[in-house]
Amino acid sequence: DADVTQTPRNRITKTGKRIMLECSQTKGHDRMYWYRQDPGLGLRLIYYSFDVKDINKGEISDGYSVSRQAQAKFSLSLESAIPNQTALYFCATSDAGSGTGELFFGEGSRLTVL
Amino acid sequence: GQQVMQIPQYQHVQEGEDFTTYCNSSTTLSNIQWYKQRPGGHPVFLIQLVKSGEVKKQKRLTFQFGEAKKNSSLHITATQTTDVGTYFCAGPITSGTYKYIFGTGTRLKVLA
């Protein structure tokens, strides 16, 4: 089983709909992140959380919100989806106690907004 | 804001040829990480460099961190088809933090 699990893996929705992408992890890491991947643009940081009571905006937070329901769960919401939010979304975790800050990624959630 | 750029964006090589991707930051980085993403997969951590001028090797992969800590490179010797994928560098937004921003990536294709 994957250590970082994202649901759904694929989702097609319409403009204006509310969408939630969920991420859960069994690695026991404190830090969790949401990234968005678009061709030619690499991975861009949307939000990150260093513990349950800590939420921070990343590079491109407009149009997104997050919730850290527990140490193991970090959800990303699009309150009113628009077509330019069509992308591949990755959740990632890292260990506060590691020396490298290595990021562990989930398998990704592909979102299409029509 | 801080930017991390990579060149080239794409590279096609014949199997057995060498490959290099370059990463350049607009600001000094406290460290730099490299990730590999196979087609259809997710990024996987390869290595972290911390010291100015640092060079690390992993089999056929050689990673360098520039003296000014604003650039880095990944060199693959004698590419194999298993090297196919996109290579990303990533640096912390703010020195000493764990908020990483990623470079634009270099997509490598290896022709057998």
C-alpha cells in the first residue's frame, strides 16, 4: 500500500463546482504539501502545513483552500472550479526530523474542469 | 519572487550518450534537491546537496552544487532507457526552511 494516498485519482467536473482532493499518509510525517503540475511549468506549491494547527500559502494559493483535519490528513478544496485549474495535483509529506527535508509524493490526482 | 529555472526543457539522446540538465536560481539557496519523475509517475527524491561546490555521485549520475549556491547540475553518463523521465531541481523558498519550490524540469527521452 502507498504511504501517501490521494483520492480521487481522476476527476472530471464542470466550471463552478466545488471539488475536494484528499490526501492521507501513514508515514507519521508532520509536514504536508499540495503541489500543482502543469506541462512546462514544473511543480508549483499551493499550500503547506507543518503541523495540524499550521496552514501556509504557497506560490499559487488563489482559488484554493486547505484543511488539515489530522496529522495524517490534508485536503485541498476548489470552492468554484474553473478550467485553468485543470492540472495534475500532488500531495507530499516530509519528516521534520530528517536531515534532508526529502519530499514523499502521492500518486497524483488528475483534475479536468470543463 | 524567487525563481528556479532549468535548461534544457527537453532532451533527446541516443542510448549510451551523456546528458546534462542545469538548474539556476535567482537567489542563493541553502540547499538543493533533485527529483526524478518517470512518465505517468510521481516525483521521487534522488539527492540533496548542501555545501558550496559539493559534488555527489550515484552510479552514473553526478550532481554538482555551484560555488555561489545559485546553480546546480545533474549529469548522466552513458544513458540507458531506464533514465527516461523528467528531472526536477528544488530549492527552499526561504533559506533554512522546508518550503520547496521546483524548477521547470528537464524531460529526457532516450532512444534505443
